[in-house]
Amino acid sequence: MNSAVFIGFAGLGLAVVLHIVFTAMTLGTGLLAALYRWKAYKENDAWAELFARRVFKVLIVSELFSGVWGTIITVFLAGFFTALTTLATDALFIPIAIAIASIMIRIPTIAISWYTWGKINPRTHSLIMWIMALSGFGVPFGFRAIFAEINNPTAVGYYLQTGKNPGWMPYADPLFWTLYLHTVAAVISVGGFVAASLTALENDVRGVKAGLTLGFGFLTAQLAFGPLYWYSLDLYSPLLFKAVNTTYGPLFGVKLVAVAALVVLGYMALKSARAGAIHPATKWLAPLALFVVVAGEILNDGARYPNMVLAGDKGLPATLFANFYMDIPMPAVYVILAFLILSVVVFTTAAFYALYRRFIAEIPETE
């Protein structure tokens, strides 16, 4: 693997990890915000509406950063791995279309939800919030099908053999459903823990309880979906399964320890919240949950290095999918790398500042 392809591979992987981190936050908090906006409407609960607005602000920040890193992913794919982008567009058009359609629904409904809050009928506003929240899960429904195909190219294999569009075949990939369920449970759980940690800074016991109920509830679901996905890798992507358990075994072990710690601390925090107190560990649940997401995504994507696509016991190296239309000059590659590093520093700092230092405290809760 030459230097340009390696930097493209590493840069793409970093962008994917950061995108997934913010996506996990935005999808989970979106569901929580919609749930409590509906609760505020049905029960005329002023606190529930205040809590929904507070969580919705976290969604707005994370959605912004998620979208930026999603764009950077597209740039890396188009610039460094043009062949892969072309193949995916041809063979996996339906999953890509589903993801794009979901984004086109979600982004406007986020704006409509925010700017019409308190200005339209509460029932109508609650329904818009539900559309906003649920449409978000169409994004991984599309893109996780692509990840499943990269690890077990069922539909892509059909396309290459026959030249025919596989249509809905990506959703018959046996890796897709375990990966999708694993992803959905993870993002909902992360959203709950993020909401709990941030509201703990405001000493809002009821908000902490709401976040932990969602976060810990779906964490327990992960105790089933995680091992199920791991087992499916053994069946359908043995090369990735082997890499996760051997080469990346230490990181896999650290992730399992982090999950166990999240279970224990999450249970203790939820128990305290139900008793009307905020456990000191609550504020650390969000960073711990996000670390689990990062570790999981590195295992799911980085463990295939130096391959880009895996097919059973064989791997197709990233160089096969590199940009063969032109040679990318190394000075340009170094500029891209420097820009990526600077972006990571700036966006990480901005996210911390927005979420933990100023955002919740300084934006007024009422119009």
C-alpha cells in the first residue's frame, strides 16, 4: 500500500469513527427529545417540555458535527477511493437512496421542530418531532447495508457476476440485520447516557432518570445484539472475525471491560436516580459510552486493514479500489492530512465547549 492510499485509508477511517460518534449522539437524543415532547403534550407536563428542549439542543450540536464529518467521508471516498465509490453507487443504489432520503427528511424536520416550537399546535409539533426522530434511523438502515456488503459482499458479488442491479438484495445479506440491530441499540443507549451526563451537570434528577432509563434499557439490549453480531462475523466474515479476536484482541478486551463498567455504573446511577439522587459516576457515563462506540467502530472497520473489502477468507486490498483516474501528488496528500488533523482538534474542542461548558447553560430555555 503506497503512502497516498494509506493516508486515504487512515483518514477515511478517522472520519468514519468521528461521524459515528456524533451520529450516535444525535439519533439517541432525537428519540429522547421526541418522546418527552410527546409526553409534555399528552400530560401537559411543563418539565417534560423543558427537558425535551434541552435534549434537542444537544441534538442540534451533534447533528452539525455529524454532517460535517459525513461530508469529509464523501470527499475521501471520491478523492482516494473512486473505484469503490463507483461500485457502491452502481450495486448498492437502493441503500444509498434510503440513507439520502432519510437525511432529506431529517434535516428539514430538525429545523421545523426548532423554529415552530411553541408557535404551532402542540400535537402537530409532537408529530413533526416523531418524524424527525424516526427518520434518523433510516440513515443507518441505508449505510449499514453498505458496511455489511463490505464485510460480506452478497449483493455486490451478484452484481459483478451478472451485471444486473441487485435491487433489495443488500437487505438479504445475513450480516446486515445483526449489524443494524447492534447499531440502533447502541445509538439509543448512547443518546440516553449523553442526556443523563449533561443533565447531571444541571443537577436535574428527573432528567438524569429519564436519560438513564433509556440509556441503560438499550444497553441491556446490547448485551444480546453485540454477541449476536460478533457470532455472525464468525459465520459470514471469518477474516474480520479472526482479526478482531487476534490482531485487535487487546482493544476488543478493553471494549468488553468498558461495556462491563458501563453496565455496573449505569445500574448504580439509575438506582440512585430512582431514589431521587444523582450518583457521582453519572457524569462519566457519556464519555464511557462514547469510548465504547469508538472502540467498536475501530474493530468493525480498522480490523480489515490492509483490505478494503472482505469476501469470506479472502481480502481485497485498498489499493484495488484507489483512484486510478489520476495520481494524487504527495504534497496534496500531506495538505489534506494536515487539514484533517486540524479539523479533529478544532471540532473536538468545539464539541466539548458547546456541550459541556456553555451550550446548555447559556441558551435560554424559553422563547
